[in-house]
Amino acid sequence: MEPKKGKKSWLGPGAITTDLTIKEIRKRVEAAIKDVPHAVGMNHHMGSKATEDERVMKMF
């Protein structure tokens, strides 16, 4: 998830950024869940910008 400070280039593949459409965010989240099917949660790590964006978080 996109941080407030730092570069988008620091993020790995499938990162959630505030410039993505809701459709693309959903696609990336679903792909991540498929990659780790036993996961019970998620960690936003550096994602303060994304987690503060109501539009992005409503998707969850």
C-alpha cells in the first residue's frame, strides 16, 4: 500500500496505490488472497496514504 512519504517505486508488484481504480484495487487484493489462501488478515506496512483514502478503504 502506498505510503505518505517515500516513492511508489519502493512498492512491490501488486501494490495498492491511491491512483488505481476500485476495479484494479479489487483485482490486486483478490490476487493477493489467492497467492496466500491461508491468510487471515493483511498488513498495510507503509500504506498510510492508502489507508487514509476513504475511497480506497471502502473497497475493503
